[in-house]
Amino acid sequence: MAALAETARLIRSPYHDAVVAAGVTDWSIYNRTLLPLSFGDLQAEYRRLTEGVALWDVSCQRQVQIEGRDAEVCVQYLTARDLSKMRVGQGRYVAMCDHDGRLLNDPVLLKLSDGRFWFSIADSDMLLWCRAIAAERGFDVQITDPNVGPLAVQGPKAADVIADVFGESTRDIKFFGFEEVVHDGIKLVLCRSGWSHQGGFELFLESAHRGVDLWNLVAEAGEPYGIGPGGPNHVERVEAGLLAWGGDTTPDSNPFEAGMARYVDVDCEAEYIGKAALMRVVEEGPARQFVGLMVEGEYTEPWPLPQRAVVRRGSEDVGTMSALVRSPKLDRTIGLAQITTPVVEASERVEIESPSGPLCADIVALPFV
Amino acid sequence: MAALAETARLIRSPYHDAVVAAGVTDWSIYNRTLLPLSFGDLQAEYRRLTEGVALWDVSCQRQVQIEGRDAEVCVQYLTARDLSKMRVGQGRYVAMCDHDGRLLNDPVLLKLSDGRFWFSIADSDMLLWCRAIAAERGFDVQITDPNVGPLAVQGPKAADVIADVFGESTRDIKFFGFEEVVHDGIKLVLCRSGWSHQGGFELFLESAHRGVDLWNLVAEAGEPYGIGPGGPNHVERVEAGLLAWGGDTTPDSNPFEAGMARYVDVDCEAEYIGKAALMRVVEEGPARQFVGLMVEGEYTEPWPLPQRAVVRRGSEDVGTMSALVRSPKLDRTIGLAQITTPVVEASERVEIESPSGPLCADIVALPFV
């Protein structure tokens, strides 16, 4: 691929200079922010994540902060999940849908106080969406982008690194739990979360001008554990069946077609956008399902698919494949796809029009590992 | 800069294969779509645009189509400009604002019929915004992304190329006027528009699968005129003072702070989002203005600034500079900035903290040429 040109239109990460110094080789852009994808050694980056500890600049996960008298009502109206039992200090993986039940984003929602929430968003501009809804509904809230860019520390040794920096008590933080911390003058929210199945933390940095300091602090503490830079890891996330919104989903997907059924509540008192449409999907069953593909044969291309590939059964289009990797854990070629429900339920074998030629695959449930 | 990794999350341009074959060297991402910025020779690309004819893949200008019984009412409510006299076959440069008068986007609006419009958008997801507003207001409209990616033919010889392909009558199309065309089975909207001051057309391709054919058709017809590939040209657009939304504007800018005063109507019967806030700005005067900077000294960096630079007067921050180029037309170093109104009105000299060190500049009105 050709180079990426950096311009003033893009949001600069608080960790930018550290990432460049660490030797980033491949970027994406996500929420108008540079997202480092690799530092030149994909195998080592996978190994660090799955056996040691990895450091990722995921400041592209922008926060949408909702604050004010109606914050609770507003956040519930925006979220297709019953939040009535959510407590301060908790995070929740949630679906945000439009009035037709289309999945707009799959953020992690953090409840900072009774009147203050963050949606930590995937790659669609929920600031726009939330402001439109709140203004038209007349909610008494302030909706802002507080410029909080997370730094992810992921892997089986992540908890050791975090304990060495922030204290042993951090080991007691539960999954999706968080604490507000000030360390060396750096204000951040320390959350046990991250886009991998290897465990770890995301450091939601509030002192944006201290990004390089925070990066260096964690990088130095991680040295004994073999920490190194990386980015959200394509191979590991496929093994774990983690959803990449916008990549694995089409613009008209509902959350049930994105593997999010267990995070959507339709039998609750809460009123939210898209509820009626989602109830219809539950009644009728989703048209497609998000599944794994166990693919025959070898596959060596280390990078993500540049676009979705058509999945067929005989002459019929039955879905699209959005990811294809060689899994080191399984020593198999695996993929992710959205496939029509009848084909999934019949567990039928499918054919894929991959960029490297036709492939055969069996449909399996997620996650792979 | 490091490489850009292409992934399934990004929208693929209908011209993608032609752009790669033409030797693209530098990308940006705009509306989640790959935007080719250069093919390796910025000087030749500027020369073709200003003296000949240039071909740009600007399919990242996604369309938001608003169609249905309430289309006219809905489009007006979304637009800070009086559209009561707009006719079918016309385009208009418009401001879309939020309820606080912040500029969300500066699209060209095309009226395809009384019940069907396209917003041809800058880099913010107005599909989300428009759907939120329409659903909450109960407008009877369908709002979609029709997958129409424009191809821009820009430069003093663009009209010759377009006349050779689509007929001499295309010379009579007025600025922002358009015609629906089917040529060689390729359906498109031919509009006299484009993000340069050199004149030209944008071909809004409706037959998305024919992108490479359309590119090749225009490229071949343009050969006698020296056509060549390029991208929205940073140097020419600075000379012309053309706004780059998100680059030249901050997230809280109103249209009066973005040089869009003449496109905003507050003394009209039309009701639209942000009107009350914009009336207050008119009464009180905008806090900042979008201006040119005539900068002292040489400047040789050919690429856009990677981020905005602070503008000072003495020890006081008075704005931000978003672009800095060497203008071939003026043989001067020039810039674009948002500066506080009192400083602009006093025409005071300012200092800039540029990446290459401190600079001095005089404030001038736009455009430069």
C-alpha cells in the first residue's frame, strides 16, 4: 500500500510522538484519528499479546461524554440494553441502534457518576448522533468529546505491569470495572477492558498533554515482561470472534446479526431507540448470523482482507466473509462471516470467493478459542 | 509517513483499481473511504490542474439521499440556507449546523427532483445526523447512502474533455448546474462543480460497478489535453481560499467563522436547525474569522500541515493556522487561519508557531487569487 498523508483534518493522538519513536510502520484511520496497526513484525506482535504484554495506542476510541440532569435518561434512550442496574464504576458492552434497529456502534459504556457517562466508541461518529437525538428530545444534557484517548495494555502479563505501576490493588478490578486514578500528576481512568481475549487494561487518559509520559511509564514498567508496541491484533481478534464494527457488519446489520444478542434487552421496561424494530427481529429471527468459518487449506497473507468476500452455496449468495487468517492457536485457516440463518442452521458447507481464489469452509460457532 | 493498511471497514471507491493502476502514492481516508491525494509528482499535479486538466477520485464525497413526501421540508430543516427558490437541476453550497449553530458539514446540495435530494458531503457522517433528525421529527422520508462516488475533472481544459465525451451541449451547463446522463450504459449526474477554482465537472457515478470504465473513458478523452491523475490539490485550494471542513475549522466553529456568511440566511421564513443560535452570532458578530496569511520568508515543505499551528499576537493566543504553502501564482508563502475578530479588524501582524519555527504574517482577505 501507498503512504498515509497526515493532515490537520485528522485528530492527533496524545501518544503520537511515542508511537512514531517506537517505529510504527502501518496506520489506519478510525474516528478521524490515526490508529497504529503495526510496528513491522506481525508475528512478534501476536506473540507478545498472547504470551506476554502488548502496548497499543487506541486513542481512536473517542469518548462521547453525556453529562447533566437527564444524563441517565438520555443514555438509556440511546442504548439497546437495560441499564437500570448499572452502577458507578462499571462498564458495559452495549449496542447503539437507529430507529430501524440498525447497529450504529458497539461501544463500551462507562458510568463515571450518576450524571456522567462515556460511550467509548467504534468507528462511527456517535457524537453527531447523540447530539441530534438529545437536542430534538429536549434532554437537559451536555454532550462533548472530552479528548480522552485510551492506551491499551493487553496480554497475560498486563495485570503485572499495571500492578507494578499503579499498585497491587489494581489486580482486584473486575472485568469492565474501573477506577479513577491520578499517578505522577497524570489523571486517568483505569479500566479492565480491551479489544482482545487476553485480558488487560485500558488507560483512559484525561491529561491529554501527558500522553508520551504515560506511554513511557508503561513501556518502562513493562520491560521486564517483554512489553512491546502493537495495535489491535487482527489474528487474535478473529480467533476470539471479536466484532469489528463496520468491517464485520454491513450498514444495515442489526445487533442480532452481529453476534450481540446477549447484550440486547427487549423484555425490559426501558425505552430506547429501535426497541420496536428489535422486538420484531426477535420475533421473526435475524436474517443473518455472525459466525466462524473453518476454512480448508493453507493461507499465508498476514494482513486483513481489503474488502468483504462473497460467500456462496452453489449459485446462491448466502453472505459475506469479512476476515480470513491463519490461526497459530488452531493451526487452521479461519474466517469470520455474516451468513443467512437457514444456511447457518443447516450447518451447510459454503464456498468463498476469496481474493486468492475459491475456498471451501464449514460454519462454526464463535469464538474459535 | 508509514503505509496505510486497507481493511474491510473502509469503503472501496468504484475507481479503486484504476487509481492503483495509475500509481497512487499517497492516501488519506475521508468519510471512511480511501482518498488518493497524490501520484508522486505534486508539481506536475498542480500544473495540470491550473494549466490543463486533472482527474481525481473523490468518491469519498459520499451522498446522503433524502427522498419522499417530506423531502423538501426535511432538507430545509437540515440546511442553514433559504432553499425556497431552489430549482430541480441546481446545486447549492450549504451549511449544515447543529442546534447550537456549530458547522457540522459544508456539502453541495443537489436537487434531483421535487422529492429527491443529495447532500454531497465533507468528512463527517451526515447520514447519521440526518437519520436521527428525520426519525425524531417524524418526517416521511427515506434517507440512504446511494453509493454514488464522484469523479472530478478539474482545470481550464476540463470543459473540453467533458464536451468531447458527453457532447458540446455540456458547455452550457452553468456553475452548480447538472444534468442526468446515460453514456455507454453508464448512468451519472454531470455537474459543473468541484473543489478547485479552476473550473470543471464532477461526475456523480450511479452505475458503481462501471467506475473503472468511466475513469478510462475520461482518461482517454483527456489524453490530447494532457490529463493526468491527482487529488484535491492542497496548494491550489489554499490560493483559492477553499474551506477544508475539519481541517480549517475547529469542532465548535460556526459557519460565520468558516467564511460561509454569504451562504447562510437568517432573514428568511425558513425554519432550520441552529437558526436561533446563528441569529445571535449575526447580532453579536463572530468571535473568529477565516482569513489568509501573507507569510514572510520561504517555505518548501510540499505537504499539508500535520496539525494546526498556534497563532499569537505577543503573548496572546489569537487563533490557529491550518494551512501553509508556497504559492506558485504569487511566489509568496501563504496560509489559512482562524483568527479572533478584533485582531482581524485591527489588521494586526501576527506570529505563528509553525513546525519549522516561528513565522510572521499579515492578515489578508480570501481568496488570495
